Amino acid sequence: MDLRLLSLLLGVLVSTVNESALTPALPFLARDLRVGSALAQGVVTAGLLGSALAYLPLTLLAGRVGAGRVYRTGLFLHALAALLLYLAPSWPLLFGLRFLQGIAAAGVVGLVPGLAAAGYLHRRGYALGLVASTVAAGTLLGPALGGLLTGSWGWRFVFLLPLPFALLALSQSGHLPGLPPQGGDLGRLFRTRPLLLALLATALYFAHTLGLTVALAFFLA
């Protein structure tokens, strides 16, 4: 495996491990910060909301300034947000930082498929298959790692989990394929029926999966 693909796969882990690892920590976060379960769940929701709002604008920005530049900026901001989240003293600050971290994650995960396809024109299926497998692996490993960190050192350490992945991915991101800047019309994209259907399907999927996984943590606490 070359360094370009390694950077992209680590970028995928930055987001997938981070989101799924928070679930076991939520009951302890709620107890220590003295907030209800709904507000504690908002820490997860804030990151997803930031990503959902930023995917399309950042994709358009990547077409104008270059995908590699947006990708590296997203990794750096994600790592910075992870450190600040560990230090955050209150729930409002956690919520705001998670929202910003979600925006940074969109600049990483949203560009991985395009960068993988561009870097492996003759092995596109192989590269995209590894990306999909990494998404599944990160989602599977996240809760176990989050539970281990929470039980051993406390819930704040869960926010540091994506930090090594982000820094390692950033260190190897100079080997990414160069994508030429391209223009685009974001308004026209929003008016297409397939996009609207895709957004609806995505909303239903996350409502189902997150509703089950986040609620389960509080029943088991």
C-alpha cells in the first residue's frame, strides 16, 4: 500500500472512529457536566450537523482551490478541534467545537472517494473498496475504543482518539494526487431530484442508526 492511499484511509478513520467512539462516553459526559441525555446526545448531533451542512460547499470549494488543499486543511482543523474538545470546560463549548469539527470532517471524508478514484485510475475498484472497508472498520472499532478510553482514563480522552489518525494522515498527505481546480454551479446541484432523494435517504438512515446506538448507551449505563 502506498502513502497516498494510506493517507486517505487514515482520513476516513478520523471521522468514522471519532463519531462512533463517542457513544459509550455520553452517559459519563452527561453526569460530569450535569446535563440531560438530550443535551449529551447533542454533542454527537452537532458534529453530524456540521458535516451535513459543509459537504456540498466544501466540495465546490475543492473544485476551485484544489481538493488536496481542502483535504489537508480539514485534517489540521479536525486535529485542532480534538485537542480543544479535550480541554473544553462546558457543554456549550463542546457543542460549538463539535460543530466545527464536523465541518472539518466534511473536508476530509467528502473528498476521499474522489481523491482515491483520481489516484488509482486503473485500480479504482480496489481503492474505493478499501475506502468502504475502512468506513466499516472504523464504525466497528469506534465504540470498543471509546468504551476502553472512557473506562480507563475518562470520557474526555475519547475526544483525543482521532488526533493520532489525523496527524499521521496529514504527514502523508503531500503524496496525494493533484486534482486540477474545476468550476461548478452549486445552485444547479441543489435543484436536481437525485440529490434531494439522496439527502432524504441519508437523513432517514442516520435517524434510524443514531437513534438506536445513542439511546442504547443510556440504557446500558
